[in-house]
Amino acid sequence: MVSKRVRMTFEPGLILEPVIYQLGHKFQIVTNIRMADVDEHVGWVVLELEGERDEIERALAWARELGVRVDDPTLGDIVDR
């Protein structure tokens, strides 16, 4: 098991889609939301993903294919437990 934090940015067409739920369900990983913000133009979330390294990478590749932008979190995005 590994843990990885990412920042995901969603375009308006994806904001209402259950992408985070599907990440956990399809790839058997744990998704913990650390910070999020949504408005009518864009939505973003900082997630901590936990699971097998290969499954996390597959899940992130799948999200990118949907059109989700996936980045490393910036210093201001980090929220301690």
C-alpha cells in the first residue's frame, strides 16, 4: 500500500460526474478529499489516494483520459491530517 496526493482540476462538463467515486470503485483505491473548491467555471480537489501503486497509476491515467487535469499538489494545497 502506498499513499499519493494529487490535485485534480475538472472542466465544467466533468464537475457533476462521479469521477472520484469511480476512481475508488473501479480501481479499488481509497480516495480522501483534503481540499476542494467548485464554481460554475471549474472545480478542483486535492486527493490523497491510498492503494496499490499500479492501481493508483491506472486510476490517474483513466482520469486523464476523461479530461481531468492531474497535477502534484502545490505548497498551498497541502493540508496535514
